[in-house]
Amino acid sequence: MPLILVLGGTAEARELAAQVPVLSSLAGRVSALELPPGEVRIGGFGGVDGLVAWLLEHRPVAVVDATHPFAAQMSRHAVAACRAADVPLLRLQRPGWTEQPGDRWTRVPSLAAAAAAVGDRRVLLTTGRQAVEPFLALTRVVLRAIEPPEGIPASWTVVLGRPPWSLEAERSQLVEHRIEVVVTKDSGGPAAPKLQAAREAGLDVIVIDRPPVLATNVVPTVPAALAWLRPWMWT
């Protein structure tokens, strides 16, 4: 089989790796990684130049960027490197969320704008431990994270766990921590239980919009990605 590089870390990347032989590349930013099937490399490439050098050395027939919708830097590097190395690039990105009747959403363009919109309300922050800096001036924060964060205010409450959270867990956390507003990134995919729980509780949700997609070829599903890859799979 020809070499196909998948920039992974998402459920879609793992699903793709389960259906076709690929080399999955993970950033390795958490210690307890969910490894996809097949061959895996862990660690960064060293910026655009490092990725270009890797592509020229290993000569994959195609690259699939299936990183998180908010992994903007990696996606930018993939576009620039694949263009420089003349390697076909596909962006596999699940659709964003759509507001439902009863939702009380405020869409904002950035983490800083989300922090400003919270005000003095008690907030459930679900953006992850690597996106806390704009919120550090806030004191009434319940942060959800996979691993313990560093350098956060002593007044914060940290809830550790790996998503997805069940609907019952989401409901319980809103009540237990007396949440008044929820902050989340528009990660997309299946309807998130936290959004339903907030809707049921009549809570405001601050939704951070995704960065723009820079790739030319973009698909929303694994079957669509497989169809795009088909010309290279058995060349």
C-alpha cells in the first residue's frame, strides 16, 4: 500500500485509520493518548520546514489533515508544507454545531472575546487546559480538563476527565457547581450533551467560532475522505 499520512487526534482520524492502512501522526500533548489502529508516530515535525523535509523524505501519496477544528497552527503548517512538497492535501473536518430551539447562544470569534462575555458569572469552562490564559482574570471558574493544568488561580475548581461526558454527568455538574454560563469551542460532531444540559437548564452558552479552513479540498465525513483517497490507495 502507498503511504498516506493522517494528521490525527480526533475520532474521525481514528475511524479513518481503522478502515485503511495509514501512518497516523499525533502531537502527543497529553500523556494518555488514544492511539488509532495501525502505524503511529508521536511528536511534532518542527514547523513548516520540518514537515516539508519529512514529506520529501518519506514521499506519502497524500496527506489527510484530520486534526481538531481548533488545531489552527497544524492546519496552516499542513497547507504550506503540502504546497511546498507538492503533496495532495485533504482537510477532514466534522460539521460545526447548529443552534436548536431553546438554546441561548452567544457566538464569539476568540477565547479573549469569550472571557469578556462571561462577566462575573460562575462559568463552566470546557475549552481545555491549553486555552485558559484569556480566562485567568476570572475567579468563578470550573475548568474541565483531561490532565491537571498548571498556573491557574487557587479559586478555580478543576474537574478531570476525558470527553465525551454523559448527559447525566453534564446535568449533575451544572447543578453541583452552580453554573451560570457555559463556555465551549464549536468542536462540532454529534450533538454535545453539555449543550442539551445547558438548554434544559436555561443557561447561556458562549460558543467560540472555529478558525477559517485554509485547505482547498475539504470533506465532512470519513466516507467522503475515503472516496477522495481512492485514486491513491492502490497506485
